[in-house]
Amino acid sequence: MYRKLLALTLSAGLLAACGDDSTKQNTTADLVCTDPVIVQSVRNTIQDIIKQEARAFARNDSRQFVDADKIIAAGSLLDITLEDAQTIREGNKTLCSAGLRIVIPTDIANSAATNSPLIYGNTTIREIIEQKITGSILSYSGNSFTTTIHYTPKKTDGVSLEDNAVTLTAQTLYAALLPYGVKSIVMIDGKAVSKEEALRPNTTESFDEPPEADPEDILENNAASQSDGVPQDLIGLDSHTEIISPNTDHSSQNSSFSINDLENARAQNRQAEAEINGVWNSMEHGVQQGMLDEQRSWIQSKSQNCLQAAAPADNPAQAEYLQLQCDTRMTRERTQYLRGFTIQ
């Protein structure tokens, strides 16, 4: 009798153990850590954080040195990959672990380094990055960032991140990209000067430190205010007031315009940038990688062409207006071209 009871007890225990193993195996099997949707979800999260940070900085920067859309565009050109994805156990939970590697394109990194004194003064971008990653598992070498992320794939909408590694990485990337967003023409002492002139040592020494972005502003404001960046000599003018330089020829097409024209030009430019970023992000990752060099060359060409377009301006407002018109036109042309590489 006792032998029968012992045998039954052992059998029940073995069945229970097998059941637990089966549950664990099924849980592990359900996690597809290498699904391509995961890296796209991580990429979208990083780009969204960079966008929020850039918009917030643009809102708070009284100098209006930075074009947030340039930073956002740079974020869309980052090379983001996941490596060695695998399932792991943390306590009673099964989740995924992978190495996250992000590379900033060389030309973007070099441009940011060149512009850095206008944003960070005497502190280099490397020093800024080292301050931010101290005490974290995020590492930085050359133009490459690496860390480890933990996540749980979702069956319907991407991935659920299990820690703040992606957020920290995105915020550090934003800090590295921020100087890249410096405008080609900036206002110094009420005068419009080229970025190159502004970078001269005797000019940069007098700059104040840029403001810290308000965390609440990052969360509550997804776009820079349309009124931000209006030159001081235009504040208080209504939308029908004409801006005319002292020696203006009224017959000239670009010699006079209203503040409303300038605001419309800004709005049109923001819309054009949003459209091209949307088209670029809708392209397959492999197609993006194949077009990176071409896209970088186009960005550089657009910057040079639009700087030349603004050169004949008689005042800062007109310079911005002409540059925006050029930028919007070239961006829309490029958007139409890129649509041919998307999946309809």
C-alpha cells in the first residue's frame, strides 16, 4: 500500500515538473527577439525623443541659433542596429536582451564638432557625452554608441522596453547632434551673419550658455512655436506691416514683405521637413542604408544653395525668408524623388 502511494506521489511530481518545463519552453518560444519590427520600434523611439528634445530647445533658446528640423533630419540618418538578440531569464520573467549599436554618420559628426563652440562654448562634444554616460552601461567610441537593452516583443505594436537604456541613449545622441542644428545664418547683436563668421574666436567668446530644456516643455509641446525666432525689430508688428529696408526698390519682388509672409514661410518649411522625414522613415532600412551618402550630399548641397539664395537680402528677416523659400522648394523636390523608393 505504501509503495503504491509513493509511486503515485512521485508520478504526480514528475508530471508537475514536466508541466513547468513545458510552460517555460512555450514562454521562451513565444518571444521572437529578432523580429525586424523590434529594431524599427527602437529606431522610432529614439527619433521621437530626439525630436521632442530638439523642439524643446528651439522653444527655449532666446538666441534662435538652432534649426530643430536639422537635428530631426540628422536623427533619421543614424545607423541603428540590434546585435546578438537572445532570450534571458530575470527572476520568474522571460524577456529579450540585445546589444544596441548606433553610429552617427561621419559628416554629421564632423559638422556638429565644428559648430560645437556656438552651443557648448569651450566644452567639447566628447566631454558632454562623457558627462552624460557616467555611471551607465552606455559606451562611446568614435561616432559609435553601444549599450545593452532588455525588452519584451509585443504581438501587435512593436516592443515593450524593460529599462531606460534606450531613453538615455536617445538623450545622449541628441546632445551630440544639437550643434549640427546650428543655422547657416544666425543673429548676433541684431545682425545676420554666416555661421562661419560666428565661429570666429572673438565672436564665440561672448556667447551665453544655451538654456536647459524644461522637461515639462518637452512633454507638452511637440512643435516649436511659430512666433519663436522673430527678430527683435519685428516684434509688435501686425501681420500686414511691411518690412522695407531704407534703400528699397519697391518694384523688386523680394524687397518688401510682411511678417505674415515670414510666418507662412516658416510654417511651409516645417511642413516640408515633416513630409520628407515621414517619407524617409517609411522606406525599408536596406534602401535607407543604400541612399545614405546620396542623402547627406543632398543636405549639404541644399544648405549651400539656400545660403547663397539668402545672400542678396537687405535685412535679417528677408535673409531668413529667402533661405526658407529655397529650403522648402528643394525639400519638396527631394520628397517627390524619395517617394519613388517607398512601398506604396
